[in-house]
Amino acid sequence: MPRVLSVLCQNGGRAAHLRATRVAKALEHRQSGDGAPARGRDDALGSGGNLIAPVDADAPRSISVVVPVYQAAWSIGDTLRSILAQTMPVREIVIVNDGSTDDLHQAVAEAAGGDERIRIIGQENRGLAAARNRGLNEASGDYVAFLDADDIWHPRFLELTSRHLDENPAAPFAYAYSFRFDVHNRAIRPVPWRRRPERSVIGLLTLNSVGNGSAALFRRQLVNSLGGFDQAPQGAGEQGAEDWKLILGLAAQGEPALVPRPLVGYRYASEGMSQSAPLRQLAAVQRVIAEVRDEMPDIPERHFADANTMMTGWLLPALVNRTDPATVARLVIDAYVRNPGWIRSSDLRHLHARKLTEIARRALSRLIPALGPQPLADLVDEGERPYQFLEGSLTPANSLAITASAGKRAPDATPQTAGPRRPPWTMSLS
């Protein structure tokens, strides 16, 4: 498979010139210090430099959803229910079974019945990037979204992201903020973003505000033109950041659109890939940083140093829990002591402030339960309960089986028992 970013140079000097122009614009925007997102088409790509084909604003857009699955029969029911609850109908739901040996077909049937839009495609276990690419090859919609089999969407996710793509034809993708939730379908309250993060290629390099592979809606043909998700890291044992690499490749072609609301539920599990194997995850992101450095030499080195600081800070709690103190100390020195300039970045300062607030909330939740995880089914948003489809869903039993090869939880599922009515709660929207 070609490297994701290499397509930027396939048109010769013109493409390289356009890329340099966009990097220069991002640098000028970063140096201006206003931090405001670009508004117009010319701001994103430069006059006359649009590599994205014009679209007919009046033409209806079709959406394909790709769900890569490995040993996730326990959670895919919630994932499918979140797709079927979307206010924007989808053309198809392509489930790629990446060599699972659990009761996937039964779980799909129980959650979706005989919905004819659902297709299950089987393959030998080849990893997440390969499963996503298989689904991408099978998809036919104008837009495509990838939803991991243990994540969920707010019912308006596709409606709002597709609207942003329709209204911003230069945007290669649109994304929304994410929040974390646990294996018992309880949301961990997100710390609000006080300012919108920068969305240029440099902004997404130094602060990956997309955050995960379930948070975006893409223009399918553009993702295909970049070769999809890079499968090379899988063979090197450094998989885990392919979605970030694709995001950066697309952002080099145009600034993405942002829906500034927490519409993506990212399932947090202590045995997940980033939490159970943080050194492998860090190696994966450092591989991406090195490849982007080679592909985009116009970006100043300090932004790559900031990217390393950002990712190390994100993984630091897991590193402390899973790694020896000497290794943690070495990584902290490399990320912070050798990059003292990170403090100049308002995005990185805000990111670390949010992380510290999360830690403080977690500690205080032992005394104030309202600060702790809350049932998603009881969340009230705009006067409605958008995650009501989780009522009575299957939740993990107390004993959890761990699928070590995939880093996924594979718990025995038991129906959630009905109890006294819990009070509703709200989540900050920005």
C-alpha cells in the first residue's frame, strides 16, 4: 500500500507547491495568535488551489458506515443501535469481521433484526487498519464514517457532520468532540473546550483534537485517493495511530470542519490498546511523527516536538501504571525537559489543564458521586434523552475476559437489571 501522505506529491511540483502554501498559511495563522478557525474555502486551501472536486450543493449525499469488528460481540449491539438511531439515514452498514470467533452474527441479529442495509464481510485476522480498508473498498456512499465496534454516536452525529461537509465543500472531513464512557455505559463527564482547537495540519499535528477513528465523517473518494489507512505498522508491531496519520494527510489538503459538541462516545477500558500497551502506542505515534516529518519538511521542527509532548502527556497515566519508573522518567525528560517551548502553545496548555481537571474530578468523585461516571441512558440533551437506546442493553458482568491479542474487552454480557429511576443529568456541549 502506498504511504498515506505520498499522494501529496503525485502531481509533481504543483502539488508540492500547494502543500508548501498551505503549510505557510498554517504557520502564518499560528503566528497571528488569534486561534480562530478559518471560515472560508480560500482560507482552507488558497485561491485556485482546491484539490477537492467541487460538489453540487443541492445533490443529496449518501453515507456508508464501516464497523470493523474483532471479538466485540459483547458491545456491537450498542454500536449498531447508535447507528440505527441516527437522524440522518445511512445507505449501508458494512461490518467487517476481522477473524472473530465469538457470537458476532447472533449479536448483530439481536440488535438490528433483518435490516437489509447491514452486510457482514468476513476475513482472516489482519488488524484494524486492514479491516477498515476492506470496509472502505466495499462502501459506496459519497461520505463514509468508521465506527469501532465498542464506540457509539449521538443520534445527530451524522446529521451535523454531513451538514458541515455540505456547507464546506473544501473540507476533506468533518468531526465532533468525543467523550469517554465505560463498559457499563456510564459517561465520564468531559472537560469543556474553552476555545476551539486549531484545525490546520499543524494544529492537528500538535493537538490531535479528532482523537480517535470513530469521530469523523469523510469524503470517501478523497480517502481512497490517499490509499486509506496505512497497514505497514501492523507488520512492524507499531499499529495504533493509523487514523491520526490519515487525518494529517487529509488536513494537508484542506482544513476539516468541526462540530463543537461531544457527539462521539469512545469506550474507555483499562485493557484497551492505549491503556494496556502504552509503550507500543507511543511507538506508533512516534512512527507517524517521523513519517510526517519526512513528508512535510516545510513544517518547523518545534511542531514535531510539541506533537511528541502532546502524545506523551496523553499516555502518561497509562505509562505510570504499566511501565517502570526509569522509563517514565526518560520519556518525561524527552517530552518536556527537552522541549520547554511546549508551554508557549495555547492548545497544549489547554490540553494539560483539561487533563489535570479530569484527574481532580476523578479524585473528588469519591466524595461527590455526581462528579463520577453517570448512566448515558439518563443524559438529557436539548430536552431529550439521546442515548435512551442503551436502556436495557447488555452490560458486562463483574468478571471480564480479556482478549490479549486485540487488547479488547470480551466480557460475558448480562441484561441490565431494572432499578429505581435515576435522575437525569446534562453534559456540557462545548
